[in-house]
Amino acid sequence: MRSFVISLAIFAFTTPALGGVIVLSERTEQQNFGSETLRSAKFIEYKKRMNLTGNPARFDTWMTDTRFAFTVASPASIESYAIVQWIRGCMFHSSMTPNGVEKMLTISRRHFGEDKIFVHKDWEIDSDTFDPIYTAHEQYGRHALLRWNRNPESFNPETATWYSTRKPTHGSVFATDLPGPGMLSNGDGITSGIAQNATLDFRTCIFETRSLPKSTTPGGQGISMKKALWCVDWSHRFIWDFKKGVMTTASKIDEVCQ
């Protein structure tokens, strides 16, 4: 027996002129399980806008800050479950030229042991290494990058302990993601400078660890989506509009990613 809960809230805590971080929206999804070991999984997403005091608003950074948490009946069962994340889309630079906006695929990332241009034309496993588990670390283990707080209901990464550093006394752990931000830099005005743009989709899922291979391909060889216990889709899309001088949220993956 499973129950499913979705909530959405919109916030505006401050103004960019004052500096600091504005939480533009918060989204929470939760799945409760009838399992004897796996109690629940939760996804929390914050859309944020950050301004550094003294900087013009055009130099704000736009971020998607996420948490994927799960709770088990006993700390001994934590490693029985694992998070896998897929990604598609790209990040790119853009600038205004006499011929219009030029888009440049000049941003790189670490993916499956290689430094690559940040482009995923189709869904691929979001992993630095060949291990599909999102929290894997080659030296410290497959669950090393999970985090936990003394308060099992807290998902604050600033106060959290890494799973590889010390094991929790309860069964609530989480992973975070903060993809590279959308932002404008080095510009004398709203139509000049270089923009960093993000146009990405993600799918984050929880599996039983035993159902996942220890090594896979970017396409996810050996992983059956039928064995996913729960998945959530989310996006990170911020593109600077040089003509209007504003940051936009795209409705689809930008064509430059293809």
C-alpha cells in the first residue's frame, strides 16, 4: 500500500537590491511505502535567485537546489537502497554579436571518468564514475555521499554529516544536487557580457541496491527501470535573454543541446 503527496509553495523573501538569496519557489513530493524496511522517500526542490550586495541585478545567479531523501526502519538497512539520477540537455555560454545571439558549447563536466563537453543529447546516467549510484565515491563506497542530520527530519546540508564520515543513529539520509547556475557576467549592460545558461532535465529514482550493477554505461546498461521503487522528474532551465535583458525559464531543452 503506497500513498503519494505533492505540495507546491511560492515565496519571495526579499528583493535583489538587498542582497542575499531569494527562494522563488519550493516543491515537495513524498512517497510512502508499505515495506518493512523502506518507510518513505522525499524530494524537495528550491528555485533560488542570489544577489551579491553591491552587484547590479543583472549579475544575479539562478539556481535549482534539491534534496532526495529516504527513510528506512533501521540504520542497518540504509545501504539496501540507492539513488540513481538521469540527466538530459546541456549547459552553454552565449553572447550578443552583430549577427545575433551566439551559443557556445564551452562548458565541461566529469562524466564516467572523463572530462566532457556538458551535453547529454538523450537520457544518460548522471555519474562521475562508472558506478550508477548517485552517491558513490570510488574510494569511500557506493553510499559515501549520502548525508544526515541529528534531527532526522532536517535536510539542511550545511549542518549535515557525510555518511562516509560517520554513520547515522537513525534511518533518514539524503543526497543533494545544485547544478551549475544560470548567470550573466562581464557585461557593461543587459545586452553585453557572457551568459552561462542551463537547459537540463533530471529524473531521480530510488532502487534496491542489489538490483543495480556496480558498473554501467552512460545509457544505463544492466539497469531495469521496472525495478525503480519511485522516481521524480525535475528541471533546471535558466537562459539569459539578451534582447530583453532578463533571465528566462525555458519550456523545453534548447536546440543547441542537439
